[in-house]
Amino acid sequence: MTRLVAGLFIAIGLIVGGWFIGNGFAHSRNERFVTVKGLAEHDVRADIALWRLRFVETGDKLAEVQAAVQHDDAAVTAFLGQHKLGKDDIAFRNVQVTDRAAQMYGNQQYKTRFIVTGTIMVRTKNVDAVAAAAQDTGALIAQGVVLGDANGGNDEGPTYLFDGINALKPSMIAEAMKNAREAAEQFAQDSGSKLGGIRRANQGVFQILPRDKAPMLQEDKQVDKTVRVVATLDYTLKD
């Protein structure tokens, strides 16, 4: 009978202990504490834009293909200038020539011998200008310039980056910790306890997320973004 009673007390203790731990409350070496999370979010706009514009021409006479690529290069450069993106916004330009007749593989069956690919890489802080230009690429098509690669892939569009996260970290960490403390104070009040000091703290990892959370939308393809951090803190509890 004594063992049966003792077993019932142990079972009850395990059930109660498991309930507290599952609800953010725990004991450690006779010290009671609660684990809480605090969220901080901040909406930002990208401050750097990267845009790789590629255009391809093919033919059997190298001089003619090169001339066509030079035409495309001039058209793209003028197009960028019309959108307030000048030479200082162009990181580099490159031309690549592929001679299919010189390749060691394949059966030598091809429609045209030469493939010439031109590349203009834009890197700028003028994000709005890039966003506007990306919406106006139809003007290039009207001039006979089709953006894409040698494999028929389409232009992937600009990539937008946010480089100012370090300036946000102090205020966002403070906000996340404040929100965590408010949650801990509420828990202490509901459980009839008093909140003690911080037992352990983890500021969490900063994330840059797309502002719009719709499926298939990539963060680096959106100008508007959300910076998020979640702080996890353990607070001691007192009677």
C-alpha cells in the first residue's frame, strides 16, 4: 500500500511538472524561471540594386555578330541613361564569344557558328531608378534588343539588397527584449509570482524577409522588406 501511494504521488508530480514546462515555466536547482520570446520587426527599403543585363546575337560571320552585339550594348547603355543610370552605376561590361566549330564535343550540327553574349552589370544605390527601368524593358524589345542568355533563358530582373541592418540592431534588440519582459511580467502576474532578473538571454538571428509574404515571392526581388529578430530570455520567478 505504501509503495502504491508513493507511486501515485510521483505520477502526479510528473504530470504537474510537465504542464509547467510545456507552458514556459520550469525548475532548475530549486530556482523557478520562465522562458519567453520577444519579437521586433522593422520595415525597410533596399539600398543597393544589382542588375545583370545580358543580350545575345548569333550568326556565321563573326564581324556581323560582333556589330550586332555592339548595337545592343549601345542601346542598353542609352536605355539606362534615360532612367538616370549613368556610367558610375555600371560595375562592368563584358563580351563572350563562342565558336561552335572549335568545340571538341557535339556532332557539328548547328544553325549558326558564332554566339556572342554581351553583359552589362549595374550596381547602384539608386534603387528606384533600377525598379523603374526594370518595368520599362519593353522599350528595348522595340529596338530589337532581347534580354536573356545563350540558352534562351529570360532576364531574371534586378536583385535588391538591404545593407543597413547594423544600424538597426541596437534599437531592435532593445525592442525585442522589452516585448519579452512584458510577456514575462504577464506570466508572473497570472501565476501569482514576482518577476526576478534575467537568467539567460539569446538575442536570436536577424532575418531579412520579403515584405509581402505571398508564396513564390523572393526577398531579394522585392524593394520593400521586413527585418525581424526574436529574442529568447529566461526570467527567474519569486514568490
